[in-house]
Amino acid sequence: MKSFYTAVYLFTGITAAIATQKKNLIIETDLFSDVDDAGALLLAATSLNINLLAVNINHPSTYSALAASAILAHYGHPKIPIGIRHPLTNATFFDSWYFALGEYTSKVAFHWSGGSLPWGHVEEAWDPVALYRKVLSEAEDGSVTIASIGFLDNLSGLLNSTADSYSDLSGRDLIAHKVAELVIMGGGYPSGYSWNFWGSNGSLAAHVVNTWEGQMVFVGDDVGKDVKSGGELMSAGPKTDPVRMAYIYYSYYEPTSSWDPLATLYAIGGLGELFKYGNEYGYNHVNANGANRWVWDRKVQNQFFLRLKVSNETAAQELDRLFLKGALSVVEQHTAEAPRRKHVGSAHTEL
């Protein structure tokens, strides 16, 4: 019996050590008009290296928050808190540019309802700034990575926040203490005019990028545009998978650009085999209209923009592999749990 408890103690200690090694991640997403946000959530929710602390939505559609909750719940994270920018609307996406892309958030939200915001409970979502302050105040110093794969309105609000019941620190000081890196999908390098910077409020994007004091890594529009992923998930993924269906609803079996999954993949694992930095020094400057340009200043060495180290096709293959692996892991987990549930049920019946 002593050896049993010793083994349990050791196993628990090892498990705790592994848990502490996971990277703390917050996702900031505009899940609404492009399906690659859903792919990014799949990666974050199924990565064994990530401790997903929260998801903040920077598009005000109720379906965006409900769909995020449904996706997270499907992948085994029903309790992750979700914040959303106000005032809320019941808007759904309509492709008025190409008339080729479909709406997916309301369908995923309804048919896979679950998690911390089930269907009909969007009013229980957090205020995004309050959620940031709570989660950051509870985190270890220098332990949090934020992946911004949408608009920057919520992050601007965090920067402007003041002391509250969660922390005596200002938003800027809280960031300085807790955030190791901000990964931003947006911009063009060395210059560009990106939807993620101008699509909501260009002046708020400028506020975040131009005044953030910690390390920032930018994933430009050009990095993921021609990396077409999602095909394998749609063709070979589990029929019960919400992100698989999101891609089908959105693109009708056509692989799509991979801006947000690539940014999230970097946030999860760093440069790895796919990425390299495109600069050694300098900083990003965003104008109030959302246009950006890289300033080659040798004195600044904590900002970087990414380039792919591999071909677009190779990057797409890796994303497809991870999408499918993540989706199938849920099926495998449920399959493994079924005999245990049956055994427990049988034992209960015998008693």
C-alpha cells in the first residue's frame, strides 16, 4: 500500500511539473467573417503544450462568442472564460465581396452548443478588459503569451485600464509584469494596409502597436495568404467536428488562407521548423487609418515580423496534419473513455 501511495505521489508530482511547463496563452480573436479563426482555436484547444487561459472576442456578434464556447467545449475545455466586446449585435456574416463564402458562427453556436456560454447565455460573457485583468493578475510573472488574431480594440482597453478589484496595477503595468510576448496577426512588412488594423478602429490598432512596451511579433498578411489549409480536415475529419463543419459552411470544401492558424502556431511553439524572423531590429508603426510601415531603428530589438522558412505547400501540410490530429484526438479520447464509463456503470449496477 505504501508503494501505491508513493507511486501516486510521484505521478501527481510529475503531472504537476508537466502542467507548469505549459505555455499560458490568451487568444484574442475576431471569429466571424473568416474561418481561419476557428482553425486557430482548434490548434490552441488541442495543443498539449498550451494552458489556454481565456478567449476574448473583438467582434461584437453574439454568435462569435457562442461559437467560440461551442468549439472549446467540443475539444474538452468547457470552463474556459470568454469575453466579448460590447455593445452586442445579432449580426451574421454575409459575403458581399465575392458571394462565395458562407456563414458559420451561428450554425456552430447552435448545433454544438456548450461550454461556458451555451446557446442563449451570451449575456454571461465577460467584459474583455475585466477578463484580461483577472486572468493576468492570477498568472505568474512573465508567463503569458497573447495571440491577437483580429482587431485590437480589447487590447487598447486593457492598456487604458486602471486599478480594480483584481489588481492594484494599471493595465500597462499589469502587462509589463505578466505578458512575455504579444503575437499580432496583421500588417504588411515592410509596409501594408491590413484588415486587422483598419477593419474596426485604426486609431485603436495604432494605440496598441505604437505604445506596447514588451516584445511583439507580427505575422503579416503575406505570410498566410497563399498557405491554403483545411482541405484534409474537411475531407477526412470526424463528421461530428465543429471546426470541420465551419470550414465546409464557409468555403464549401475549398482550402482557405491560413493567417490566424499560422500566428497561433507561432504563439504555441515559437519559430520551430516553419518560421524565421524577417528582421534583426526596428519597430512597427501604425497610422490612425490602419496603414503600417516598418521603421529600421537599430536601437529597438524587441519587435519582429515573421517569414516562412518553408514553402507555402509545406506549411499548409503541417497545418492540415495538426488540424486532423487535433480533431481525431477528441474521437480517440471518447473511444478510450467509453469502456471505462461502461465498467463504472456495470459496477454501480452490481452494487
